[in-house]
Amino acid sequence: MRIMNSTSSFAAAIFTLLFVQQSWADVPMKAWGKPSLQGNWDFRTVTPFSRPPAFADKEFLTQDEVAEYEAAVRAGREARAAVEFDGDYDQGDLDVGYNAFYLDQGTTMTTTMRTSQLIYPENGRMPAMTARGREAAAYFRALQSRSPQGPEDRNLYDRCILGFNAVPPMRSGAYNNMMKLIHTEDHIMIQTEMVNDYRVIPTSGGEALPDDVRLWKGNSIGHWDDDTFVVTTTNFTHLSRFSGTGENMTLTERFTRLDENRLEYEWTVDDPEMFEDKFTAIVEMQATDADLFEYACHEANYAMPLMLSGARKQDADGEEDDTWLPSWSR
């Protein structure tokens, strides 16, 4: 039995080695000896960000289970699209503002076959917030629930300062789940289709900023760890708030080219002021021939004046309103 196990282990090791060599042969390389990260990348996925309760402690799915889950997602969308309008809108309709035609969330799970994009904590769910994190979340919740006194009362997504799935980190959302990456020897430029945000990151380190210099997307410094490009970002503003993070968050992103068609994107948030533990997510982006288009967000920025004029009318009429927080954020 020991001989059979040893033989099986040896065979498995040889297979793994050959597979890795074959995969590595498929990785495009730059002339200066690093894997090419360049291309247009699609990060749409129906893999949940957090592990749904239905999956309990199950980390991976089988091929059949993946197919079943994807079919259930498609069936759910088709059922919602088939519902006939009865003439009455609810708050959810008003919050979203457009129908399913404009949503582009993908139809497949990632090739990791994981039950969630979150891989740490091990349960695939967000860690608990600290007392300070809960306090900050309650403050911003109350601020964005009330009638806005000015544009600064609205979140950065409403104001088109940041894209909700391109903060960084990048995370699959309702639409515009596309990234263009341009790779030179000295810099890597990342542009997201959402709000056409971009970052230019040095590949061999960079200059740390003073603590009192704060940026919407933070200050990103990159370096190569063997064949993985690692980006460390700090100096966020207190308003950037990715999933409840604060200004002292450290974000670490790792980009690894797997083969001709896949780019592994892994990121870790470390924010002990706001969360009791780190959290890490991973998704495999897919190469695409599709190009990025202009994303106008508030075209002519009509939305903000309309929101504020509505708020001022409420003031003039003596109305108090604490229902400005969208239903999908409650």
C-alpha cells in the first residue's frame, strides 16, 4: 500500500509539474523578463463576494454544483424580467432608476470554483467591525439618510468621484466591470471603465507620502515579488470608505498572469481601526477583446442639482425626510 501511495504521489507530482510548465509556457512575457499584465480584463462574475449561508462552510463547488448555481442565477433574472408592470413603482424601482437591460453582472462563476470571492477569513465572510468602525458606519448612514445640506453629504459614488466597483480595490458590481492595464518596464497603468478612473503605479517602489496628504484612491507603490506584481496603497481619505474602511486602511493587491486568458487578482484590506481582522478576496479576470468606453456618470451632472433642489424644496415646505438612503443600502 505504501508503494502504491508513493507511486501515486510521484505521478501526481509529475502531472503537476508538467501542468505548471505548460501553463507557464502560455504566459506572455515582456522583453525585460516579466510576465505581461497588459490587456483588457473583464472581472464580471456571479460568484458571491461573501459566502452565502446556503453554502455553510463549503469553500469549493464541484463542476455540477457550479452549473446548478449559474442556472439558478439565470432563472432568477429571467423570472424578474418576466414580471409585468402593474403601474405601481416601489422604492426599489426608484432607487435603481433603470431596468435589468442595463445591468452587466456576468453569468458565470470564477474559474476558482470558490463559493465566495472572500478567501479570508476562512468562513468566506467579512470580519466583525470594531467599536470605532460601527460608530463611523452609523455616522455615515445617518448622514446619507437625511435630506442633504450640500453635495458633501452624499457619498463619493453619488458624486461620481469614485466608481463603486473601482475604488480600489476592484470588485465585480452591477456594470462596467472592465479594466485596461498598460504595462511598461517602469510603470503599470490601470484604468477602469467605471468613472474612467485610473492609477499610474511605479513598478520598482515609489515615494511614501506624508501622513497629512490624503487621496481619493490613496497612494499606490508597486514592486515585483518574483512573477507577481504587488501594489501597496495607503493615504486614503476618511471618505473613501471601501466596505466601511477608514483613512488608515492599507490595501495590498497582487496581480499574477496565469495564462493567455486569465489574470489572478488578489487583494487584502488591513484596517485594525475599523475591523477586527484583515480580509482577502480573489478573482480570476478574463482577457477580452472588448474595449473600454466613456463612462459619463452624471452627464452634465444633472443628478446632483436635482437632488439638492429637491432637498431645498423639502426645506421650504417644512418637511423632514430621513429616507434618502437607497433601499439596497439599508
